[in-house]
Amino acid sequence: MALESPLNSGGVPLYLDTASAAPVRREALEAAWPYLTGAFGNPSSHHEVGRTSADALKDARRRVAKVLGMRSTDIIFTSGGTESDNLAIIGIALGAGADGNAGSRGDAGFGGDAGFGGVAGSGAGSVGRPARRHIVTSVLEHEAVLAAADFLVRRHGFEITEVPVRPDGTITVEALGSALREDTLLVSLGYANNEIGTVADIAALARVAHDAGAFFHTDAVQAAGWLPLGGLGVDAMSLAGHKVGAPKGIGVAAIRARIPLEPLIHGGGQESGRRSGTENVALAVAFATALELAEAERTETAGRVQAIRDDFIAEVLATVPGAFLTGSESLRTPNHASFCFSGTSGEAVLLELERLGVTASSGSACAVGSDEPSHVLTGLGIDDDLAKTSVRFTFPADFTGEEGHRAAHAVSTAVKNLALSYT
């Protein structure tokens, strides 16, 4: 029996991998262009051309801070989410952990919440207190978080506890509370998981960490544009421009300025001494523009795309034998659907989908060249063979219901074609 032919001959392919990279917004490119051409000055230079760039950088920082409900002095521009995660975790661990003091209660946290107070300068430690060298994270975190934590274990003698997770990827406040210790310095838990889309109750988890005297960092790379970023009460947050419509190569580490932070990059003292190197003004402006637009459109976009996403999930589960939804059914980012297709190969499904005009992924694009099953899926208790059948679909902001039905039909056809090829 012949395989069904491609669905989109002569049509427009469907790109359903925005968790890896979203299309760059024209508005972001147009906002960046002046700082790639006429206003090209170094923002550290003390002349008119430099001051023009410095003013643009200052304004971009202010605009990002406003979206996050934070202070401009908290915003550090980086090269992307991976650097931001490393700076937040390693920088706080080495900067604030040595004196044994994670801060003092009572300061206003990000977004106006009663968060955990920052440390004012290097002399804020409590005399005689032992160093805090314990970090809490989970098995589901992005590779950048896990690798940064592993570096602290290997090179600086920190201890790591992985908080237990439920089969749908959620973490309870009780589980986090049980993982905390007297010497816990930092908790790092993701806002929205990049592989299964599960959303964490970050505000509640941050309160538990603060009650135990620990800082709280969240990787919010996948949440930006889809979930609220303000009012979470966290001490540090990571963002990446290419998830919200800015070019690749720009990100933000939002870390409260009063927290002692050991820089990863040393040099001229840019970014208030926390991240040296000449700032990329054009990409900072592009990031601020894309983030503002994504936030302004978020409520309408999230509601509309979530309804299409729900129909897509229902159609796939109804038409594909052996399809298994991974992650939480309800607590997931509005544009995310991920499945395991028992009896297939995830890579084979992706190749067949691409033949049918649909681009998706098997999980994190940051795990380059790995043939191993996803650590996120195995962390949920899914066995290795089933984990290798995973496929992730992440929809763009302008996704339509008609495209959702086309995509679901393509999934059904792809799995059917593979079943025929195996017989």
C-alpha cells in the first residue's frame, strides 16, 4: 500500500517549533536598525555618538524592567538564556554564598511583592554564620541550569538537592519545603518547561524559598510572551530574546541589584560591573521592543492560541493510536503540546512530518547531537524507549484554527505512514 503523499504541496509549511526560536518581529528589526547604522557608537564613549547609544541602552533597560515589574538597575543584558542562567546561579552562589547570608527579610521583591530582601554590598554577611553552599533545583530543568549547578558541585564544593516532581512535571510547595535546609542559598526552578510545557506556581514556590532564607531564581525563557512575568516575587529571572521575536544573541539576567553577584565575564565593568564587555545596543533595543509587544498582546494571544492548542491535542489523541500527552493537561503554556507516540521513533515522525510540510522538534534544541532519551521525560518516570518517541509542537502567536487542524491531520498521517512502512 502506498504512503499518503505530502499535504502541503505548493502550500505554506507550518513552523511549529517556536520553543526553539520564534520568528523575528519586523518591529524589533526596525527598532534596532538605527543602532546598526548611524547611531553606532560605543555606549561607554564620552562623546555625542556614544551618548546616543548609551541613552538607547538605558531606555531599553527601563522598558524591560517595566514589563518585569522590576528596577532598571536589576536588568543585565546578556547573550541569551544560557548565559543568563549561568550568571544567576553561579554568580549568586559565588557572590552571596561565601558570607553565609542570603539576605534580610522585608525588602520589596520584584513586581512589588513582599519578596526576599537583597544584600547591600559585600559586607552584609552575618559574622560567624557558616557559608551557605546548598542549592535546590529539579531533574526537569534546562541543561544550562543543571550544568551550572554541576559546575558548582565539581569546582566549589556545593551540594545539590533535586526536589521531587509529579508525573505531570509539577512541583508542590510541600516537596520544595522538604528539600530546603538551613544552609540553602538558592532555589532554581523553571517557570515553564521547555520540553513538556508544564507551568510552575513560581510565586508560591518563591515564598517557600524565602521563608527558609534562600534566594529564588526562575528560568522564564519559555514563559515570556505567554505567561505573566511581573509580580512573581523572585530574586532572579532569565530571559532569551529569540523566544519573543528578537534576534538570537540577546538575553536578560534580571537579578536584584542588591544581591552580591560574582561576574562570569571580567573586564571593563559594563552592566554596573556585573557583566563586562561592550553592550550590543541594537539587540538590546530589539529585545525591549519585542518583549513590550509580546506582553501587550499576551492576554489575547494566549487565550486564542490555547483554544487552538486544546483542539489540536484532542484531535491527535483521538486519531493517533498510542499517542500519549506528556506534561500537565491543564498547567501548560498556551502554545505547547508534546506527545510520545508508542511504537514509533520520534526522529522518524519528525522526518515524516517535515515531508508533509510540518516542522516540529523532539525536545530541547540546546541538547546538541544527543542520542540519549530526554532527561525531562525520564525524570517523569517515562521509560527510555517511550521517551525516544517524543515530539514537541510549539505554536506561533499568529497560529490559526485551520492550521491547527492541518497540523493534527499531518501528525495522524505521519504516524500512519510510518506504520505502513514498518509492515
